[in-house]
Amino acid sequence: MSAPPTQKPPRRGLESFAFRDFRRYQLARVAVILGAEAQAVAVAWQVYSITHRALDLGYTGLALFLPGLLFLLPAGHVADRFDRRQIILFCYSLQIICTGILVTLTRAGVHTVLPIYAVLFFIGPASSALIPHLVPEKHFVNAVTWGGAIFQFSNTVGPAVGGLLFTFPLARFVPDTRLQGAGIVYVFTLATLGWFLVLVGSLRVRPGRMEYRSASLRVVLAGFRYVFHMPMLLGSFSLDLFVVLLGGAVALMPIFAQEILHTGPRGLGMLRAAPAVGALCTSLVMARFPLHRKAGVRLFVCTALFGAATIVFGLSRSLWLSLAALAITGAADMISVIIRGSLLQLATPPEMRGRVSAVNSLFVGASNELGEFESGLTAHLLGAVRATIYGGVGSLIVAGVWSGLFPDLRRADELASAALLARSNSDPEPSPQPASLT
């Protein structure tokens, strides 16, 4: 990692930004998340405009989840065996091709959702395993917090940009009328992906090989074995899986925007951005005043708050009340994300982080993308309002049950590697010594 350019100590709460690669990596993330969130709004509105069925919105999540189910675990082994920066560049180059196909489909006036699903199948690589190489361990919680803040800032702006581009009269600037609406959003996403590749390509960090064993089923599944031998990791991953699987209402927002709150694409952008607004405000506060104690208790309290706010959103008929409820879900989830992200990286040895991150991504993908399918299916059967309310109730139940099933997670106190590993009740399979970074 690159050293700070001067000896002047950074301001409290800004320690991670003293490192050049961290700054560039976060600028790259801003660009790519802006594009991805704007694209998600365009895809959701385009799919719903074609079919007007909640179930088809759910299928978009299923199309995003299936590739993770098939490829994430082998990808985790690849991330431990090769330069993770090069893997990220390859994955996002593939995303450029996918977004280019979406532009082509829109210009051709696609009237069926099947080609859109086919493109979504190839979208969704993760890059979190690179973060520990950008800052020293003593600044890692600060880096996770700022990474979350930047992610949420992009999540706040991205959906709004998508909604504005979708509805803004661009005929003067874009003479090709076939690109109006979703098409111009996809062009914007292409530009952000290109900027991401430029910035990541300029990073000086070169993670060396950390796993020396060749690919085998045992090596690929080592991340699963490690997680299942670490109750805190298993509890935090599965808690997020079931809570978001039940309580996530993102896939149903086009229905709430059009049929319940009677807004339009701009209102959809506001609804998509509201959780990120709450999360962004929370992460900025936590960067200045980080968590020091009672991490496990705070995790479960925030999970219960997420479920309660989801119920309020399902009952609301006011746009502003709905936005406030979604902002609370984002704030609660942000604290959970910081705790889970710190647990993952600090309780995992460097040579295992790629595979353990892949397992986490599989859980996150199941909770988000598969959760969108679950939301679409239950909304198809019960209606969007009932599906959302029942999901919030389910999240509250899961929070209570998990606090009893995983007492080590509930009693987790300080976010430090030594403290977390000491609390482990098992001795996971030893891994080979990590290689030095060049």
C-alpha cells in the first residue's frame, strides 16, 4: 500500500484517506455504484413497463442471484490465488459488455423481458476482498466505515440520477429518440464503468498470491468450512441473509411508486435513494465516533429496528412517511454492515479472505437478489402491501431467534482481530502462510 505523502497526522476520523490507493479506490467505487444504481432504476422501470407484473420484478433479482450461486465460490479461490486487482478489472470489463447490450436492446425497442434477464445474469461481481490491502489493520474499521459512507452516498445519488435521466427531456442533446428513457441511463452507466477501470488500473497495490494449493473441491469450499467453524461469522452472515430476504422491499418500489404513492420514475428514484440517505448520515457520524464496545448487542438492536421500519413503510400512504421509514432502514442496516464487514475482515486470516468474502457475497446475494424474487413472488400472491408488512414482521422474529442461537455474536464486544479470534469457540483448519505483498 502507498504511504501517506506527508508526516502530518490526518484528522480524527479521516485516517484512511492518508493512503493514495484508498482514495483512488473509493473514487472508482463512487463512479461504478452511481452507474449501477441508476441502471437498476432503469431496468426495474423498463421491466415493469413491459409486463406490469410484480412477479417479473422478482425475476430480475433471481437473474442477478443465479450467477453468484454458480460462480462465487470458485471466484473466491481465484481471488486468493491471483492478483485481485486484475480480477476486478476483468469482471467490470464484462459488465461494460453487458451494459452495452442493454443499450443495443433499448435502441432496438425490445418488447420482451427475456433478453434483459439474460444480460442481468452476467452482472454482479464483487470487489471487497481488495480493501484490506489499501490501509493498515489499525485503520481498517475506519476504512470500512468510510467505504460504507461512500457506498451509501453513491446509493443516494445513483437512483435519483437514474430517475432524472429517465424522465428528463434530452431531445436537444440526444437526437436518437430510441435512447430516451432507459437508453440514456445505460449510456451513463457505460461512462461510469469506464472511469472505474481507469482508476482501479492506476492502483499501486499488487496483492501477492495467498493460496498456493491448486484448485480442488476441498480448497474451494474452505471458506464455507471456516465460516461454519466461526459462530460469529456464521451468525452475522445468516442474520443478514434472512432479515433482508424477508424484509427487503426494493423490488416492490416500482409498485409503491406507481400504484400506492402515485409518484412516477422520479418518485421511484427518491424511494430507492431514501435508505442510502439514512445510511450515509449514519456512516458519517460513525466515522467520527466509531463503535468501540457492545458490537453484538448493537447489531441485533439495529436488525430489529430495520424490521419495524419496514412495517411502517408497508403501512404508509404518504410519500414523506415512506421516505422516512426507508431512511431508518438504511441507517439501521448501515450499522449492521459496518459490524459485519469488520467481523469478516478482522476475524479472517489474509490467505482466506477471498474465499470467506465469496461466502459472504453468496449470503448477501441471496438476501438481496433472491430476496427481490421472494418479494415479487409474495407480492404476486398477497399484494405488495401485505408482502412488505409480513416481511418486516419476519425480520423481527429472526432478530429475536438469532440472538438466542448465536450467543457469541450477541456478546461480541470490541471490533479488533485479537478480541474476535479469542472469542471463537473453535479452531478452524489452519491455512498456509500468506505471501508478502509486492
